Amino acid sequence: MNKDYFPEYGNWTRKNPGALNMGEKQIEEAIRFAKSHENKLSINNMQMFTRTASETKEPHDEVLGPVKERGEMSGLIIKDGYIVAEWGDINRVDMTFSVTKTYLSTTVGLAYDKGLISDLNDYVYKYASNPEEHFGNEHNKKITWDHLLRQTSEWQGVLWDKPDWADRPPENMSFDQLDKQEYMMPGTRYKYNDVRVNLLALLATNLWRNPLPKILKENVMDPIGASSTWRWHGYENSWIVLDGQNVQSVSGGGHWGGGMFISALDHARFGYLFLRNGQWDDNKIISKEWIKMASSPSNINKSYGFMNWFLNSNEEGTEKKILSAPANAVYFSGLGSNIIYVDWKNNLVVVVRWIDSDYLSGFIDLIIKSIK
């Protein structure tokens, strides 16, 4: 049995698609397809961008973290561990929006593997340094780690000057109505919510007693040979005092600025880590147990695992997002669209940045059909 290839730092072997039983012309066609469906959204005016992207006027839409104008479309296709195609500037550092959530949940996974979290069904308030600050009412005390990871927590409160209802509110409710709305029992409703995501980041920071970028760098990014160019940002007001030191609690996306700023090439290494089930060469980075849980749906949303694992589920009541892809394929997704696609059956990782999300399935379909 051949040993899997793992790229060393600063060097990732390229191979012709034909050498790995892929049609070269079909790969070229797939890249042309992606380029012809580039998302042209600009990030120059971040406040206007968030209003446009959310398709509704959000209260408290002040930008609190750093932003960066995006580059052109870029991407890579990795088959059997080797780069078979690339386009655009794969070394350019760009905002990646909600793909950041996958990096965030990975730091929680590291804590779980280390035994810092006993059970994902534990109530998170029991791990909080000051439970009354964010879990003072009976409703919030019912929230578990699993609820936060799956975005079903229904947490009620304000974090970094953003009330939980400030993210993607219904258009038919006034701000006063939003502030007084009833909340469902934790674990009974899926709601994509960046305020609650940022709460998970704060909890993980306190759990590790260290900044999450440091935890990610030392335990994941350095071992997999990522570059030194990526940065993980929080907000101007998301600083806490931890063991006598000022520490920034990072954000789980770029909704109000901040989040992960990273290159397509480093994204590819991160995706390849999960293709290899948490192993990098002879080193276990994150457990298979965690990956199995992260890629498993809840009863509430069959198309979503842990943040931000989007599942290509074909279970009853769901619709496959990527038609030709296996049902167990996953993709980490952020606005733009920024995508890391992981496909164990086809031994494939695809990174694409700034593709119109309506054409993601067609793009991946062309790549899969190129495999002989």
C-alpha cells in the first residue's frame, strides 16, 4: 500500500492531471467555467457590502474589525495529494468570511481531544469563568457545546455591542419587537448567527487561556506547513484580560470585519488535513472522532454539521447541493463565495475563491466528471 503524500513547507508537488487519471481538457473547461462565473462583489465599502450581502438592513451594522479589498478569483485542484491545477494568485491573502468558522470549530475540536471539554452535551456555562456575564438566565444555562457548534443555541444576549438579534433579522419586525421576541428551547432551531459564533470564540479563548490564533498556529497551521502570512482578527472592542494579559477574542467571520485573512494555498493545506482524516504525515493533528462528529448532521438541519461544515446530504427532506458529488463530501463555505471542498471518495480537495455560489455545483461537477 502506497503511503499518502504530504507536502513539505513551501513546496507542494505539481502533477499533470493525466498522470492522475484526470482529463486535462475537462479540467481546463472546469476552470474556464469558474472564471466565467466569478462573483463581482466589492468589499471596498464594508458597511455597504454587509448590507448588500445580508439582503436586509441590519441594526448595529457598524464595522468593528479590519477589512480588505478582495483580489481576483483564485483556486486549486488537488488530486491524490498533488496539485493538478491552479489559477489566479494562490498566495494572496484575502478575507475568507465564514470559512473562519471551520477554523474556529477546529480549535474547539483540539480542546475536546485534549480533554478540556469532557462531553459536547455539557452545559457551556459550567466552563465559563464568569457564568453570570453571558449565562445568567435559565434559558442560556441550557446551552451545550453541541448547540453552539451546530448554531442551534438560541443564546440571548449582547456581545461586543452586538445583540444576538442584530444578525439577519426578519424584515417584518421592528427593533423593539426584535429585542422582546421569544426564544425557542436551545437545540430546537437552526439559526445562522455570527453573534453566537463569536460567543463560541470567546468561550474557547477562555478555555484555552490563550488567543485562538496562537492555538491554531501551534497545533494546526505550523504542523501542516502553512505559511506565515495568514492572520485571524477580532474587533476593536473584543479585548479581554486573561491571566493579567490583554487578549483579543477573534471573530468567527467577516460579517462586521475581522475573521481569517488567508491565502488559497493555506486553505488547501487545511482542507487536505481533513481529507487525510486529521493526520499529517505521521502526526495526528485532530481526531477521527471529531471529524466524524463535525461531518454528521443534527436532527434540526441535515445539511449542516459543526460550523462551518456544509454537508452534501441526500437524506429525505434534503437536497444535494453538489449534484455529482458523493453524499459524504463536505465543503467549508464563506461569503463570496469562498469554498474548501473535501471529497474522500474521489481523493479530492478543491479551493475556489469568489465564485458565484449558484455555479459551485456545476464547477465541482465538471471536476468530478474529469476523473477517468
